[in-house]
Amino acid sequence: MDRGGCRLNGGGGSEANGSEPGSRPGMITLEDLESFTEDQLSDSGNGSLEEEGETMEEDEDPNRLLHYWQDIARGHQVEVPQDMSQPIQQLTSNNQGRSQREHIPFTLIARKEKCGDVLYEKRHYEKGHWACITVREDTYEQSICYGFMRIMRYICQQNSLGEYLGMTLPIVTVVHTDESHSVISHDVTVAYYLPTNHQAQPPQPLDSDIIIEVWPATIVYARAFTGATNEVTIINQLNTMAEVLDSPGVCVGDSFIVAGYTNPAHSNRQNEIWFLERQ
């Protein structure tokens, strides 16, 4: 795997106004830890993350979550190793309820609407510390999955403090395209915003490929979308965003963000595409 940085002129992350925009069955996100299969979701009522986490916590099979991850990943040529069982269980036990998930703060500058629909939001994000890993696998989806798993290990004790750090939303993926925005590189950077109580002194990763970086304050243009986040949908969303922006030329031309908020078991997954204003 390649090692690389991910400063905010090519990466950054957050959430829109307290909503929880997410991912897809091919993208194993940290929120998968509290997810069921479709049958399990229907059995649990409304399938809320809180209910799912509590039910998983009560389950007698300690590897149930690991098997769930493995089942999802198998269809996308991704292997979830046995040593992921402990991080998966740890995130589940430490994330009982949404109050335990810190949302990355931002200031809303403007919102463009048309016929009652929000076309995009213009936001300001402050400078902050991020844990980043740049990965290149055979496919775009594999790169995302393996990057997420390594960030997870960092969050769950594989850090200089040897303790669980806490979860923040969204987990973001920095993607790069060609000049025509028609091809996405398989080199992706997965990034995790350090919780507030670790911003001043970020714990150091034990994984040498994970880099702690300070991303500068920046302006982000964010557009929400629902459903899968594969190469086709991302390209479509990039082109749509370029069409609705008043001045797309003010944004970085070949680096974009996919921000994920909800888990892939939900039928109405929530995501955002971010364009980054040039520094």
C-alpha cells in the first residue's frame, strides 16, 4: 500500500447541520459495526443505530459482527481478517447511542436552494488534526475498505495511548480524478477527524502508514445525495455539483471529498460530495 498525505487542499471532512449523511454495501465504514443484515434490521423495528448496537451487544456470539463484516466484504473481493474482531466489538460497545459520536463542527456561510431543494451549502471548517492513510488496491472499493479498517485499528487502541479514542462523523474519503472528471483514481485517502479532547495532542498511530496531519481552515461546498457511493455515482455527483455551482472555477479541480454518515444496511444511505475552495 502506498503512503501519502491528505491536507485539506485535497481532503477534509464534516457533517451538514446535524443530519447524518453515509456509505454503501461495498464500503465498510465504522458505522457498519452497529448494522444488521436486511432481515435483522426488519426484526429490530426501525433499524436505528442505537437499537442495532444494543442488540449486537447482547448477542451471545462474540464474532457475529465480524461475520457480518466478512459477509458484506466477500461480495466486493475484500477480506476482513480475524484480528478485526476486537476493534469491531470495541467500537460497538463504545458507541451506544448517537450522543457518543462527535460531529465535526463547521460554520454555515450560505445555502443555495431551488424550488425548496438545497442544491449545496457553503461552509467554513476550522483547522484541525486528522489521521489519514492513503491506499491503492486493485479497485476503488477495495482501497476504501482496507483504508477504513486500518483507521479503525488506530481508533481502537493501536495508538500511543493504548485506548479507544472515540468516533467522529463523517469518515471522509479524498478522491482524485482526471481533468475531464470521468475517471477516479484507485489511490484514495481515508481520513478521520480527531475528537475534540485529542485535538491538542493527537495520539500517534502504531501503523506507520497512518499520518497525523493538520488540515488548514478551508471553505467547502457540500451537496447531499443518497444511495450507493461507487465510481459511477461519484462521477455523476461530481458533474451535477459542477453544474449547480455558481463559480466552479473557485474550487480545486481534481481533488474531491466523499463524506459518509450512515451505515450501508440502511436503504436510504446519506452521503455528501464536497468541493474544496482554492487556497
